[in-house]
Amino acid sequence: MLVTEFRDRTKEYYHWAIHTGLCQVNHQKTDPRYCLKNGDVMSNRVHRHEPPVTTDPVKILFRDEEKGHLVVRKPGSIPVHAAGRYGKHTLIHMIKHDLNVPVIYTTNRLDRLTSGLMVCSTTKEAAQKIGDQFTRGLVRKAYVCRVKGCFPEEEIDCREPILAIDRQAGVNLVHPLGKECQTIFKRISYDAETDTSVVYCRPITGRTHQIRVHAQYLGYPIPNDPLYNHSIWEQYPATCFKEMEIEPERWKTEAGGMTGNQSADAVIAAIKLERDSKEDWARWRDEMLFSHLIRKEGLEAVEVPGANGQSVMDDPKYLLAGCPAGVGSGGPEMGDEGAAAGLEGKRAFDSGLGSFCEECKIPLHPDPKPSELYIYLHALKYETDEWSYEDEMPWWAKEDWRKGRAEE
């Protein structure tokens, strides 16, 4: 369960955490083989390292105490709710603690990397009413994005269904098995020097990653989108998945499992590898370090079936993706000599990449570049027959946007 639901650490770490009492069931040390029962309470004590976010502030754009409306601008890189390693670096926490709003309800959601308007509420009644308006499709939404290439001048109405094929990687594809979607696109401007277009987007439905997926499918992905402008799509264009055969329930049986389609699995694997490499191979380091500690202490390591129980060091894709050379596998079939060679390679690799946290052994990463903390997608306007809220254009959608780009 741990390796499936909390994938930021490996099964080797969780073996060690269970044996040392960091992970307990019913406030008692337990065994890795223990099967959870109804009513069990599992606790996992962690040393929290929150990922860095932008220094751009959350701004209140409109507030009406009588209606219970609170409209804010969310910067890119900040998730709306606490999830995974994000706790304080979230929109909800910042509104409560930085803007002194004690009670806040969100009624719409933006992706972490997306910036723009968030329509919130300060009363439960207002939250229920606005939430009902979103659910019934009464809210008219407008976004702006910058895409690669010269987008057509005429209005394009994309009605391709979108299917979520991997919850962990967050990958969505255009496929007949997906949910109905509709996005209307209209070009605002084209910049020949960068070969990019600013596009006005009206999502009629509200699916996850809808604008990003539809823009990619049309052949105009957002250039700084790490998911839908990944280099793997050059080998597997988004349009090729529309007719692919997938076993409808297979990828739902286990988070992180295979879809049953070779092309889709290759895309998912490449995106996961990219994330691991950007995190200084944190999962690879986890397995190397904690497999050594488990052997050193003579602790039991239980085999975990399924995709999330596989060794990252025995996966040839990690080597092809640029995993550090000179590192041997720490898997049980390699023995102590293989593990020792792996640790030597790890030490050499670590010496050039900074230090670990002494408490939890997580690599201490340098802060990302500001340009890596957002994508060119901004929620611009929300309106109903009762109310209307609109934000100004983001800097990257303006004519002089290259100046702001150079300053990053």
C-alpha cells in the first residue's frame, strides 16, 4: 500500500521505516508482512521537505463579504490543496496565514503549474452555490496560453474525448474511451521570432489538463509544459493514440501499473524517468542507500509484487535515460560485492551533486530556475449571469513578452 500510494519513496525506504518504527499500525511497531484490517490506524512519521515554489505572492483581486466571494490570483507552481510533499506551500495555507483569511473554500481548481483566477468562498453557503454553478456548467471560463507554432487564424472547436491513463504520472490522452470534452481556441497573436502563438481558450467542459491535451493534440503544445511537450511525444505523437487499443480496466487495477499498450507505456515511463532525473535520482538513491542499511542491520526485505515493487536499478531504461555510470545494482541477486560497488558509484556521484539531509537522507536539491515553476497557461476570466471576474493578461501573453522572458 505504501509504495503504491506514496511513490516519492521506494519500497527499501518503507522496509526500513517499518522496521525502525517510523511507520506504525495502531501506534505499535509492526512487520512488513502485516495485512491491514478494517479499523486499523496507520501512521507514518516523516521529516518534511516541501518543494520550492515561486516568490510571486497570492493576490486578492476581489472580496465581497456579503456574498461570501473571494477572488484571488494563483501564481504558477503553487498547488491549491495540501497533497504529497506540499503542506504549507499551498494556496489554501497561504490565503489563511499570509492574507489573514481564517475560513476559505475553493470551488474551482487549477493545475499546480497553471496561474490565474481562483473563485473562492468565505462561507459554506456561497461555496455550495458557486460549486453548483460550476457543476451545472453555468460558469463561462476563459484562459490564455502560449503555444508552439503558428496557430490557425480561424476559430477551432476541439471536441475530442480525453482519457486519463496514469494517475501517478498524470498523463491524459485523446481516446474514444475518454470523457467528453470541448475546448474552443482563437488565436490572439503570433510571434515569428519565437514561432509561438498566444491563444484565447474557452473550455466548455472541465476535464483535467483539458486545454493542455487539446492544444497538444491539435499540434500546438505549450512550449514549457514538462508533461505534454516532453521529447517522448516526438516518437509517439498525440494523434497516434486516438485509435490505439487499450484494455479499458487494466491500468486502473494498480496505480503505476501498465496500460497494456506499448506506446502508452513508453510515454508514461519516459515522463516518470524525467521526473526522477530532475529530482537528482531520489528514488534511485533511496533504493541504493536503504537496501544497504537493511542488509547491514540484518532486517527482512519482503518482495512486493506489481509495478511499484520493481527495482529502479534493474530497469535498463534508467541507464538509457542517463543514470550515473559506474553504479552497480543493489538488488539481492548481486550480493554484497555488487552492493558495495554500487555504493562506491553512489558516493562518487553524490560528491558532485550536494548533500543529503542527515535526518531522512533525502537529497538537498538546489532551487529550480524561475522559468521551471510555471507554464504558459493562465485562467483569465470566470463569469455567470450573476457575477463576472477577470484578471489582466500575464506578462508572457503581451507584445513585449520577450523582455520579461530575458529577465528570468
